[in-house]
Amino acid sequence: MRLRIIAAGKVKEKWLIEGICEYKKRLSRYCEVEIIEVPDSPDQLPRDVALAKEGEKLLAQIKDGTYVWLLDLAGKMYGSEEFSGELIKAFDKGGAELTCVIGGSNGLSPEVIARADQRICLSPMTFTHQMTRLILLEQCYRAFRIDRGEPYHK
């Protein structure tokens, strides 16, 4: 199985990079993890222009036939057990590959939203797009552990 995360912007904080690396390592028992960063648009651009530019870059990284989760505040929220089931179903639907898309600080273009097979909300709170990567990886790790009946989830 392969989990691809496509995200706008680069993670710069050392502690976040370390956390992301830790959960990539933990997830390696269950799936291969690939994180693709596309440049985010400068803040000086009008929002619609920024969204269009980022959207093109994000869409260019999505492989044909892959199942796409869009991390979106307007998406559906799940508890940990439900999330686990949805993750496994998404891998089945995507031929053992799932692509998760995380937009930049301006949000997501209509074209990226239209490409999503499923919209997922990790929380009603807003997180930085850099922090969302770490939270998503931790939740995927938790989901695999739940699916396999392994201890971790409390």
C-alpha cells in the first residue's frame, strides 16, 4: 500500500519535521509514505489567482486512478474507529494507493475540490497546513493499529 500526501508549502520547523519523520517510520510497517510539497503562492497575489496557481500544481501531482482524500474543513469528520474503516476502504478503492491533498493557507481551488473522491475534516479547528501533515500521519498510524487490533488506540 502507498500513502501519498500532496501539500502546498514546505515544512520548516525542525520539531514538525522530526514528528513527520517519526510517523513515516511507524507507518512503514503498514504502507509506503510519500510526501510531495508544491510551492505555495505568495501572499501578495489575489486569493483567486493564488488558489488557481496552487491548484494547478497540486493537480499535476495527482496520479490518474488514485483515490483522493481532500483535507478540508467542510469535509466529513470521523471518530478514530470510523476513520480507520474509511482509510482501509479508500486504499481498496484506490488500488492500494491513497492520495491525500492538503491545501495552503488560502484554501483550495474549485478544480482541486472537484477532483476529490472524499473530503475529510480532521477537526473543526483550523491547523496550519504544515501541522496538518503530522496530524494526518498520526491518525493514519492509529487507523492501521485499530484495523489490525494492535494496541495503541485508547
